[in-house]
Amino acid sequence: MIDSHMPFNQKALEEIFAPSRIRSQSLRLQKYCVSGKGHFAICEEVIPEIVAYVNQVIEFRYPNGQIPYHSRFSHFQVGGVDRLAYLEKNLNGLDRLEKVRAKIDLVMVSVLLDAGAGSQWQFFETETGKVVARSEGLAVASLDMFIKGAFRASLKQNCRLMAEACCTSQRSDWNLAFKFLSEIL
């Protein structure tokens, strides 16, 4: 059930996520790009080649057709560790709307920090002893920073993002959070 003070309802959410709505909005974006008004260009002549390549990758990686759900939240769960339960524990005491806001803050900062770690960078998670690399490692590292209050809006709000906190963070804070595994061991 959705809180009455929220600016949307279940019917509106179902409409937004309906395949027909997604298709119509995608078509609208395509027309905008083709018009030349935006910052993106569509090279329609290569679309068949791209589709063939994507299908080839899917068939190779998922021969049974079972493609796993992929999102930033699945990155937080890498290695079979239920980090979302830990996040929920840290959000305990917040009302439903504040929990949603905190989760949006987390995903936003986590995705923005994920500039591609490359194949060399790895994150050592002290709580689990696990080594996590690539986007998943960056996700776990940013979740760790978020829960520890690195982006907090105030001392009482560890799990809220504040631009000022991100901008005034010290380089040493970022270095410690994203340190190369070889520097830790």
C-alpha cells in the first residue's frame, strides 16, 4: 500500500511501467534523436549488426535463456551477501518515504561513482573478508561509505546524501574507501 502523502498511486505506477508506455516513450526519444535536436545520434544502418551481436552474447552467456535480473541493487548483493538487509537495519526508525529517499540517494551516488574500475581494481570488504572487483566492487564500496555516513546530510542522518558532504569530503576519505587491494594487504 502506498502512503497517501506520496505524489503517485499504484495505477500511475502501473501506467508508467506498462510495456505500451515504455514503447511509446522510447519511440518519442528515438524521434527526438533522429530530429537532430538532442545530443545523441542514431545510426540506424548499424542497428541490425548491434542486435545480432547482443543476441550472440545472450546466447553464449545464457544458453538456457534465463537472464538474471540486473540492477545496482543486484550489485550490492554480489557474492551471496545480503547487504540490503544490512542497509535496511541501518534505515530502521525511518518512515517509509525517508527509506525510499535514502535508497534513491544511495543508488544515485553509487552509480555516479561507478566510472568503470577496470580489471585491476578490487575492493576488500572488511566485514565479510570478500574481495569484490569491477562495478560490483564499486557498488559495495559506495554502500559501505554510505552506511558509514560519508555522504550524510547531518550527524543524525547517516543514510542521506548531501551534495555539500560529497563536495567537502577529503581526498583521504575517498582514497581509504576505494583503495587498491594491494595497498591494504
